[in-house]
Amino acid sequence: MKRKTFIYAALAAAVAATGITGCGQKTDGAAAGAVANGEKVKIAMVVKSLGNGFFDAAHTGAKEAAGQLKDVEIIYTGPTTPSAEGQIEIVNSLISQKVHAIVISANDPNALVPIAKKAMQRGIKVVSFDSGLAQEGRLMQLNPSNAELIARKQLQMAADSIGGAGEIAILSASAQATNQNIWIDVMKSQLATPEFSKLKLVATTYGDDQSDKSYREAIGLLRSYPNLKAIIAPTTVGIVAASKAVVDENVVGKVFVTGLGLPSEMAGHVKSGAVKEFAIWNPIDLGYAATYAAYDFVKGAPDAKAGGKFAAGRMGNIAIDGKGEAAMAEPFTYNRDNVDKFAKIF
């Protein structure tokens, strides 16, 4: 769909002149976040870490959105290793660069709030996506899906892989990752339901979204729990590491890995037999939609607020709930039948 033209520039300018941002905080006057005539809207995408295939795909979506919006410049950045400290340093630099919006997947929901507030006080629109900032640190959080659907999907895939019963373990990202912790909490509650009552969660470990550490944690699970039947890794780094560990420990067919992964990184592990199926939303769409959301906030779109909606290009309008959260769609399942097709895309 074509980008909507907003006719509320005068209203937005009047609001900016009062020194109040959409989050109810005063700006510092000199930098109201306004876009000068002929100036491109500078949207910085701050990811958990560089070199992560998931976020590379999100960057592809952001560039697609920028191409459609015409007047957008994407600045793609992130720390070399996933840490809140690295992201804080980067956001501080972006404030100095006077970007118009920051789209961030947070390594810590709370540690980044002070620097995010500082950005918003400068008139910069802060939108979190994937792994969210605490509510007071952003204007909106774009979730890739619904937490209940994501958690249930992963348990269902694990149950299907092992015949519905047996010991399972979770290999997560960092212990502070907002999205991971929400999904794990929902999975634990789902395990108490009749449908998943025959699954026994024996351990939850953290690989900090680092390949080497995730691999070591997976090896530890396999050696510590001889009756383990499945590892759920709700992280694209962890699922690859766990799959490799299953192959290296010669337990293919005895232990199955599932969770959230990228088709391009998982095709070989599906073929090896370590993975029967896995899921992921389309990170290209996620980066694309997050860019459109940031653009609407910068442009002062009247519905870009809690309880409103934002225009997401080819993905239509996406609703924002009363807490400033929006959701895309449920994860899609990949297996031997379709993984090669999607591996060519992301």
C-alpha cells in the first residue's frame, strides 16, 4: 500500500514548540527532533549485536521500508557483543548525531531506560522491537508475535518431536533478555496444562547469545541429563549451537532441538536430523514494520500513540494497545519440506 500523507505538520510543530514529547517529557529546547525541509528522516536501528543473522535480516526490511518512504536514512548499528553497556554507548553517540528516531532491540529492558529517556528529552522518538524496553523508556514496543503463541508453538514443536512426553531443557539468550524471559515464563505455565503435562522441564540455561557459550551450555545439558529428549532454544544463536552439540555428542535421533531459528542457518541441521522443525517470524517484516512505526512517530501521525495504530506499508495498519505495545503475527513453522525455499530468502 502507498505511504499515507500526513496533514498534521502544523499541529506537530505546535506540540513540539511546547517542549513536550509524546512520552510526556520535556525536551531540551534546542533539539526538538523536528525534520527540516528537504532533510531525510534519520532512523537508527540499534540491534543486540552485529553479525547476528536475525538482525541482518531486520536491517534488510528496514532498508526496504526506507526505499518506499523515500525520505528515510537508515543507520544500522549495535555492539560487537550483546551487552547493555555497549548499547548505552551507542545510543549516547546517536543523541549527539541528532538522529530523529531510534529503533532498538534491548539487551536489558531497564538498564537502557535512562539513556532512552535522555534521547526522548532531546526530541528523538524511541521505539523498541523484538526485545523491548521498559514502558517508560520508549514510545512503542513492536513484538514479533504474541507471547502466548510463541511459547505454545515452541512447546508444541518439542512435544511433537519426542512423542509428547519426556525431559526437556531450555537454552535461552541472556538472563536479562526481556522477550526470552516472557516466553519462558509462559512456557512454564503451559507445562501445568493437561496438553503438556507429560513434558518435564529439567533445566534452563543461558548462552548470552554467544555461539561458543551457547554450545558449551548445550553440551552441559546433554551430559548432565542422560534422559533429556529435547532442547528448546528461543534464540537464533542458541538453536544453532544446540543443534551442533547434538551432532557432536552423537545423540541425533535421541535428543531433538527446536525453538526459534533462521532458515538459512538451520537448513543443514534439519537435514542432519538434529531438528525436525523450528519456527520464526519473518525478521525482514519485523525490521520493515519497526521502521514504518518510527517514521509515523517522527512525522507526528495522529494515531501513533498508545491505543492507536501505525501504518506499516505492505503490512497494513498495526494496532497499538493501551500500554504502547503492538504485535505482528504468530511464528511460522519450518521443516524438511520448506526450509530450503526460505533459506534462500533469510
